Amino acid sequence: MNRLLIEHETIVITGGTSGLGFASARRLLTDWPMLNIALLDLKEGSTQELITEFNHNRIMFFQTDVSDYQSVQTSFEQVLKWKESFSGLIAAAGFATNISSIETTPEDWRAMISCHLDGTFFCNQSAGRYWIKNKLPGAIVNFSSVSHIFGWPRRVAYAAAKAGIDSITRTLAVEWAEFGIRVNAVVPGYVNTPMLETGIQSGRVDPSIRTMHAMERFGEPDEVAAGVKFLLSNDASYITGEMLTIDGGFIPRRIPWNRD
């Protein structure tokens, strides 16, 4: 197979109106001035902020429930009506909870699995179907998490869903390589987002977790966005099925280190 290069004109981002999806959208719009972004999310969130900062013709919001198969199909159809084609997908839609395994209800479990696991697969599948049918190359970046790499109390549904995303990523990378489609994932650690700040203020997140990172700080959203951009770019043309960890050394360290 010859090396396939992609000149991105339009990229779809789920969960793109807030958090790391929003940071990814801003990074791509800044670094690739000709790029268009389709934001698929439940709420418009910070969409207007991007429209104000960048040309409004480059950005479009499509209300989407990624856990609903038909909602995903409809949104992808609308994206194609808007810009006729797309070459990249960032599947960043998601949320976190802090509930003990014993207290996790069926509704808690299903909501987490539906959003993260179903949503990631439905969107990957929609993108893959379009590219394969039209014999086009494509690049996908899914959002995993460090939470499933070791036992993380009170995160059972979240960790299970993220582990599943790793499996989806690796499987589709192998299945779709022959079509020129690359499928990778980023694996963020703790990142300074409104979600993390809310967790610290509510007491659900212990701020001392900072010291469990080798760099002894939380990440910044743009640092994760830089990894997303890399995996979408032609600099990553020989990378597929990869889980790019961006965690400031959280996984290798994990516990405070007493230098004395």
C-alpha cells in the first residue's frame, strides 16, 4: 500500500463545544487556517466563542446525541450537506462520574456505556462507512483515559467504557488499514478543564493528585489538543492503532515520591 496523505478540509468533532473537544477544535482552527469544523454535541456550549474568534463559515453546530444511533446518522448526513465531504473525526464526547461500584445504578451504568462506548463506535462506524464507500482515506482520534489502566476506585463504569474504546480503536485500525483509514486514540490524564475544577471544588477530586504526576501539575487542554492534531496530521501517516498517553507522567509515577 502506498503512503496516503490527507489534506484536511473538514473535520467532525463530537463533544466539541466544551472541554477537550473544544480545545481540539480551537487548536485545529488556529493551526490549519483553511480547515472547517463540524461540532456534534448535545448543546451549543462554546460554539459562539469559536464563531467569534474564527470565520463563521468554518464552523457549524449539529445537535447530536452520540448514544442514539439515528441521531448520529442524521448529523453525519447534515455534515455532508454542509461541506460535501470530511476527512477526519475526533470522538471526544463524554462525561465523568464519581460513584462507588456498589452504588452504581443500572441507569448510571447504561448512561456511561451509551455515551462513551456506543457513541464512539457509532461515530467511528459512520465515518468509516462514508470513507470506504467513497474510496477516501481518513483519520480518526478517539478519546480514551488513564482510568482503566489500573484499579481506580469509584470509576467502574467510566473505566470499563474507556477500556472498550481502546479495543474499538485497535480493532478498527486493523480492519480499516487497507482502506487508508487510520484509527488512533489519545489517553489524557488529569487536565485543567471546567469538569476538573468542579470536581476539586465539590470535594470529589483530591487536589493532592497533582503530586502523583511526575511533572507535579495537571495538563492544559491545548497540550492534549496538540496530540490530537499530531495523530490527525500526515506526520502520523504510519501510526494506527496507537494509544497516545498525555498525562505528565501520571501512569509511571502514580504515587507521591518522597525525595528525602
